[in-house]
Amino acid sequence: MKKHILFSITLLAFMLSFLSCQKEEDTPKTPKVTEEYIGVSATAVTFTWTVDWLGKFASIVEVSENEDMSNSQTFGSETESDNYSFTATATGMEEAAVYYYRYLIWNQNYVDNKFKTEVKRVVPTGPIGSINGLFSVSDSVQVYFSKGNLQYNGTTNTWKFADRPWDLIGTDQDNSSQNTIRDLFGWGTSGWNCGNLYYRPYDTNVSDGSQYGPLGNNNLIGSYADSDWGVYNAICNGGNQAGLWRTLTREEWAYVFNTREGTWLNGVANARYAKAEVNDTAGVILFPDSYDHPSGVPEPNNINKATASYVSNVYSVDDWNLMEQVGCVFLPAAGFRHGTSAYSVGFKGYYWSASYANNIGAYGVGFFDSDLDLEGSGFRNSGRSVRLVCNAQ
């Protein structure tokens, strides 16, 4: 009799344990949402995010002018799928107005009870493809920076800005083929025939620097303005019209780093730049003229210090999304190209200016882990990064 009772108790405990496990397995875990990137323009905001959840589900972004999310609109596909990465663009927005947003996630079991992320704030402003921040480049001119380094797709003959500031082509462009995606260019290689031998974005010959860009001692302005990548070309995610963008001159780069008035930040007056690693990518952060550092994000160290190390400041994707929304620009250390080989990717950064140095060289900005050079020049046949700007109206 005791054996039967003991067996019954054991069987009952097993069944309860089985039902408990079954119930736990049938209940999906709470979705984990990671915000990958926010792209801001004057009348639209593009959201990119990933969701870690079970099975098929749908996810959209909800946008409202009200912090309580009343009178909201949703953007994105409501069709369930097994995708984990999502992109949606909210359109019809007013420049400089404050908007609020959150992500919604659900499956067929949660249609009437969708999971919602916390509400965040975003402000659309500036031209399409630009970052929401104004930077003085002289006593009278301010500019917007593009959201990422310039890229050229030789297969489609199209230009674009990198989707994320840390997106680098690196050694994937180690060839002389026209049909390659590139982000390291010889000086003045916009594709406009300036009368010199090498003017195309895929030119990699290094025999003679004088054969790149306008002949002789000419800047990428005036009669040779079309040698500027942003003047001559339509940038597909930057307004898709030629003439909207341009390259900073040597003097303008120096003004951005050394002269302009900025915000008091972490005990430093006129905060202009800081070395950093953003999403594990080394580079330099530029702070806009007027800057309000987002709460919850560590304040930057070693501000305006050329000899600082990249690891002086380490920011996650979430940190950067908040910093970029209030105008910060990140210049990644994309390396340089000599001939058909890229070097120092992730360690050094070299950015062209529109100013010539001599008939074989041109000026630009260079930086690495313990220095920053605004006076140096490089051979015109060297492949370097291009970060375009557009004048504020």
C-alpha cells in the first residue's frame, strides 16, 4: 500500500513538473530590441533596429508629436516574418520639431497586447543625409556634415553616404577593378574629366601624384569645382542631386578643430573634438557649435587634446545614437590606400580637403592614436576618406 502511495506521489510530482516546463516553454521570452541606427533629415527619420525573439513576429516603429504617444502614426511592415532586422522611414515631419517614438513587437498571440519599448525623443533637421548639428567653418559660414563617409559603387556607378559612421570598406577594395565598392579615393577623383590623366573614383595608379586632380596648383573650387566629389555627383541618400555637397578646404578643417566657439563640456570651454572608440571603431568625435550632452551617456574625456588615445572615450551604439541625435559627428579611422592595397584600417584616419599643397600633393586631416595633424599633406595618388558637408541656409 505504501509503495502505491509513494508511486502515486512521484507520478504526480513528475506530471506537475512536466506541465510547468511545458507552460514555460510555451511562453515566449520578452523581445529584446537593439536600436542600430537613427538617420535624421529635415522632414524624415529612418529607424534601423533588430529584435531577438522566438518564431515569426512583426515589428514597426510608432511616432508621435506627444510624449504620451497619443495621435501617433506607425511606419514599417505589419506582416509577420522570421526576420530579425527592421528598417522604417517616418516621413512628413516638420524640421526642428520634437517627436517621440517607440518600437512595437507582436505575433499572432499578442496582436491585442503588443510589446512596447520605452519612449525616446528625436528631432528631424538639416538636409537629407546630414547630421543634426551646425559647425562653423569660418566667422560667417556654418555647415552640416554628412552622416557617413562617401562611398562609390563601381558596379552601379552610384555614390552614397555610409549608412552608419563606422561602416568601412577596408581591404575589400584591394583591387583595381571598376566594379568595386570604395571609400578611399585619390584627390579630385569625382569622375569629372578635369584634363588630367586620373580623375575617376576607381583610379589606383601611383606612378605620379601630379596626374591626379586639376593640373598644377588649383583647388577643387571655381573652374575646378566639379573635381569635388559632392559638387559633381548626386549622392543617392543625400538628396540625389548634384551640387548639394562639397569638401571642406584646408582652412575650414582647421577652423572646425582649432578656432570655432563651442560649448562648455566636462570642464572644458569651446569643446570641439575628442578621440574615441564608437561601436569598437576608432576615430574622432566632432561636437557641434551648440551642444547639450545627452543624459545617461558618459561625458567625454580629453576634449580638444590631439595626443589623446582612442580609448579615452568608449561609446556603444546606443550611446552614439543619442549623441548623434544632438549633432555629434564621428570620423572613423578608415585607413588609407596605396595602389590597390588598404592599410591602417581601424588605426589611422586621413580625410581630404579641397586645397592643393603642390602639384603632387594636397592637404587634409590626419589622425592616429596619439596625434592629430591639420597641417600635413599627402600624395594626390593616395586613397583617402572623403567626408562631405553642405552649407546651412
